[in-house]
Amino acid sequence: MLVEKGKRLNLRTGAVGVLLIATLSVLSGCSKTEASPKPASAMSMPVTVAKVQQTDVPLTGEWIGTLDGNVNAQIQPQASGYLVRQNYREGSEVSKGQVLFEIDPRPFQAALLQAQGQLGQAQAQLVLAELNVKRDTPLAEAHAIAQSQLDSETQSKAQAEAAVKSAEAAVATANLNLGFTKVKSLINGVAGQATTQVGNLVGAQTVLTSVSQLDPIRVYFSISDSEYLALTQRARSGGGDLLHGSASTPLTLTLSNGEAYAHKGKIAFVDRQMNAQTGAIRVAAEFPNPGNVLRPGQFGRVKAETEVRRNAVLIPQVAVQELQGLQQVFTIGADNKVRVVNVKLGPQYGDNWIVEGGLSAGTTVILDNLQKLRDGAPVNPHEAPVKTASASTTNTPAAR
């Protein structure tokens, strides 16, 4: 009996031992599975990359300009009097010689009549003096009268001739003054609003209105010393200058609504000196203005190509980070590990920066996840879609 109980106990103990060994084996296998290292590709951060491009880049400058008439004439009368008529419609086109205003002509007509009467008197005196000289000349030669009498009559004739000339000048002046009562435009253009009303007393200092010649129209803007030198150098490299020849710099105008003006312009003049306080020089450009669509007082942005950078190195703007005043980009080597490179940036070109130092063409740069990257970290690169470089170029220096 005791022997049978001992056998049963041994069997149970053996079964428990086998079960315990199997459980330990399973746990040991699980532990080894969890401790196994992951592949390197599973730990690398996925990033988007692009190759550094190299191409010729046209750089442009952009300036805020104010539109004004090519010629702006203030219309002022040369005669004083009461304004009796306005002969033009405000804001309309007027022609050279067209009468815009009329001043009461009656005082000037009276002055003309008086001058004409005085001229008639002077002419009558001259006729009498000529008759006396003609009659007494043979008598004086025959010693029938004294020579002194003929001399006196000759002097009277000369005085009468002078009086006639003076009277004729007075008549001409009176005619001019009468003509000045019709205030005319001296240029072709668009007449502005009248600054005085019919019935007002006006004089030589009164501005009645203004007439502006709007085709072509002028745009005034200021450029820096360096921009002026760049424009001048570009024009001279083409065998011309800023103002003349085929090398004159073409200009584009963007209106305040963001639309590009259809016509190209050219530089009309450059001021004689640089403004010492602002370090800028004033420039005037001329743009065709058919239909007088553009008007003085409007604003626009003037663009001009200042230079062409040959074989410029370009990187996307999103690839650049600034740290403590330094511009940095993350590059990838053959081992797919990150390298931090300091770069010197130039002007913008569309969505890119022009790199003036630190990178060469063909280098691979990272475009995203820049905040998570560290020098020497492995990455899993993916090529970004190729984009065509934007043609909109602004000569804007990078933040330093």
C-alpha cells in the first residue's frame, strides 16, 4: 500500500517538473524575441531631399513708384477780371490752344479802342510833319526860308514817327490783353477740376485748373546707390546706357490691384545727385498710356532686371534654418547620415535662395523634419518632386 502511494507521488512530482520546465522555456523564448535589435532602416527618420541646382539667374529690383503726368501745366490767367465763362468739361481731354475760361473782356476792349485812337492821332501828326518837310525842302535849298526852319520840321517829323511806333505798340499790347481774356491750354492733355467758379475775380496769381499730358505717363521712384550702380553696369555691358540705345533697361509696372501693366516702360531721366540723407537717387520712368487709363497720384511697383548671375547655386528656402545668426542646411552623405553645413545666402529667386558660399551644385539637402534632425543621425531619404524654378526674381538680401 505504501509502495503504491510513493509511486503516485513520484509521478505527480515528475509531471509538475516537466510543466515547469516547459513554461520556463516559453518565457525564455519570449524574452529573447523582445530583446532582438530592430533593423537600421526601421530606426532612420524618413525625410524629403532635393539636389542643389545650378543655373543662370536673372535678378530684378522692385521699387514703389508714384505716377504723375509727363507734363503738368498750371493754367493761370495773364489778365485780371471777373470770370464769365468755363468752356471745358472737367476731366476731359483738351487740345493745345483750346479756350478753357473767359474773363470779362469789356475793360480790355475799351483800352484797345483808346490805344487805336491814340495811334490815329500820331499817324495824323506824322502826315502833317511829312508834308511840311516835303514842302519846305526845295525852299530851303533856294534860300527862300531859313535852314533852321527846315531842321525844326525834320525834327518834328522824326518825333511823329516815334509817336506812331509807340502808339502801334500800345495797340498791340491792348490786343494782347484782350486776347488774354480767353484763357487757353498750352498743351494737349487732360484738364482737371476747376479751382475757381464763374463770377469770381481772378488775377495773374490765380490757378484756374491744371492740364496733364498723360501719354506717356511718368512713374517716379527712388533706388539705392548699389542698385543704381548695378543698373548702370548692366546697361554699359550691353553697349548702351540707362537712357538710350537698345541696351536701355526695360521696366515692368505692377498696379495697386496686383495686375501687371500691359506695356513696358523705360527710364526717362535720373536725377543729378544722390540724396545724402536717404542714400537714394530719384528716377523717372515713362510708360505708354493709351486711353489715359493711368492717372497721376496712383501707386505701383516698378521692376527692372539689375543683373544676371551666371551658374548660380540654388537651394529651396524651406531647406534653410537660422541659428544664432547663422544660416544652416542639413545635407546627406553617401552613408545616409545628416551633416550640418553653414551657408552664405544671397538674393531670393522665386522659392529658392541663391547660395554664395558653403554648398556646391549636386549636394543633397533635406527639406523637412529639420527640427528633429541632428548631426550624424541616420535618415531614410526620398526625392522631392522636381519643380521648375520660378521666373519671379527679387534682389532681396538674406536676413543676416
